[in-house]
Amino acid sequence: MTSTDKKVSTPGCTIDRVEKALRVIEGRWKLLIIHHLLVSTPRRFSDLERAIPQVTQKMLIQQLRALEADGVVRREARPVVPPHVEYSLTPFGLALEPALDALHDWARDGAPSGTGADLS
């Protein structure tokens, strides 16, 4: 039995599935992008740039393309001048909301004392 076949705490959930899910959302900006698309959708590229001012334009484009390739984000380009591109979450992306809510609650409640993690 390999380590990816071991069960985690939820019945029917293998660590392999968790690793695949984490690969989809890994990256410094992906969770922030998903969060902002959950709060308000659809959003134009410039809206996302303003919402996440720390991210460079190049990195935002890369992260959006990766999320689009993974089926989390939908990109809709309208044939107007100037170009009008909007991003929204797909049903697959919207399904991340409960997981992000749980992560938020975990961070809000803080790490156990003695772990050295500061989640405030």
C-alpha cells in the first residue's frame, strides 16, 4: 500500500484526491482570485487588479489562465473595442466555496497554542 492510498479522516477520501485538489488551487494568488470571484462575479481583469494590488499583471494573467485550464474559472471575451473580458467561476469553481469557508473558520479560530502558527 502506497502513501497515496491511505485514508484521511473523511471516509471515501484518499490523500491522492486531496493532493490533486491542492494542485488546482496552489499558488500565491489563486485563493485570492477565487475569493474575489466568489464575492462578486463576473469581474473584469482590471477589477481583479484593483482588488489584489500586490499581484503583478503578468502573474494575474498566469494564475487566471491556470485556473481556466483547470476548469475553475470561465473567461468570456466580448468582441467590442476596447476588448471587454470578464471572469467568473464555473460550477466546479463555485463548489470550492464550502472548503474556503471552512479554511476561513479554521484560521479565524486560530491555531492551537504552542504550534508557533499565527493565523490572526
